[in-house]
Amino acid sequence: MTTLQADISDPQQQTKVSLAADAVAHGDQTFPRLAGCADLDAEWALLETLIAEQMRAEDPLAGMGVPYWLQNVGDRLKEALSRGTGLPGFVATRVTAEFRKPLNHFITLFLGDVFTYLNERGHAPNPGAIPRRFLDALEKAKTSQQSRNGEPLIVLSHSMGGQIVYDVVTHFLPNLPNHADTRIDLWCATASQVGLFEELKLLLESDEAHKTGNPVPFPDQRHLRYWWNVWDHNDFISFTAKGIIAGVDDDDYNSGMSVVGAHGGYLKQPSFFRAFAGKVKQALS
């Protein structure tokens, strides 16, 4: 069994452990090996060893082993398993209580952004201030594109930014003559909520005819060539667009971060940007 180190509070190190644990959980041999363990203590010892090995394989220079707080998780797990049928509700309540303050702040800001945008976005030919800022940014990018031998125009959005981009490419660009030749070559929507907003029919071009089993057509290729939609299972305000909007390259991304941290995790981890670079090559090949 690996040697356990002292407590680690660095979020990056905790993320590394979480990602290593996820890789172990998806490993082909993990569950067959667990099945051969005599008891819960042996199972937890095996998991600690496998996670430590995975971390060394991913970052051989780290040399840090499994942090002490991981052993504490094992102790808490064994105690929790002895508490019987009330466990799920108890755990859910305690976890919610721990995150209540940051979640309240987070959700309040998010809802404020949603209501402000929906109330002030306007319509063509009179876009509101928020879509106008994005339209102006696209014009500057197009000018730069033309001066740089027509290099691809790539947009990266986060959270509510996805609804802004979608409304612009589906409503404003097609209906504003002075933007008729503007096209985004690749759009990456991180922490995406476009699928949810389309299901709720809150987007400018939403049509009640497109419900379950009848996906919305992909935006006009004259304005959007490729769309990579990204969401995280731990980011509870990000959503898939698969089966909702046709032709979208839809992926989940595992940041390994907490419920609150996962919403911004996409933009903090090198692994995401490596995946993003791969999508750029794929889309433009």
C-alpha cells in the first residue's frame, strides 16, 4: 500500500487526485480486482494504491502519493455505510448545507444574468446592448481575419455567453444586412445552457414545432460552420444539446472539481485547452 502524505489544500492537487480516481473508476480491471477483496478495508486499500499509481503515471514528477484527506474519506465512507437506510437523505442534506452560501451567491448572479439578458436583448433590426457588443466584437474579428489571410474566426463562450452567441448566429446575423457575410468557423460553448434554453423555448428563434423527437436544425452554415458544445456532470447549470439541436458536436468534460468550482473549471485546466486545440484541427481539416 502506498505511503499517505500530509493534508493537501491546493485545489489543483485535489483535482489531480479526482481525475486519477475517475480514471481508476473507469479502468477495465478495477472492479474485478475489487471483487477479490475480502472486506471494505481491503477494497479501500486497493483503491488508494490504484489512484496513487494512476497519479504517478499521469504526473511522474509529482512524487506526492495519495494525500491524507483521501484516507479520511475512506474512514468516513466506512462509518457512513453503517448508518443504514437514512444515508441518502442525510448525505444530501449535509452536502447542501455545506455549499448553501456559495450556491446562493452563484445562483443569484446567474439568475440576474438570465433575466437581464432576456429583458434587454432586443430583436433585429434593433439589438440590445448585450448582443450589440458581441456583434461589434465579431466585426472587429472579421476585419482582423481579412488582414490575416482569412484565418479562421473562432469563438469561445462560457455559461450565459452561449445563449448570446446562439441568438446572434440564428437571429441577428441572418436579419441584419450589414452582417450578412459574418461567419464563425468554430464556436465552443463551455458550461453550455443552450440546450436547456431551447427546451424552454426562451431563445429568439425557438419554435414550438421542435420538441422531443424533432430536433432544431443546425444554425445556418453561412453564419456558423462548427459547434462544440461542452458540459460537466458536476456543473449542475450546464447541459447537453444532443438530440435537441441537430448537428452539434456534444461532449461532457470532467473537471474533477466541486459543484461550485466545476462551472469555471473548463477555463482553468490545460486538459480542456488541449481538447479544444484538437477540435479546432478536426473542424478545420
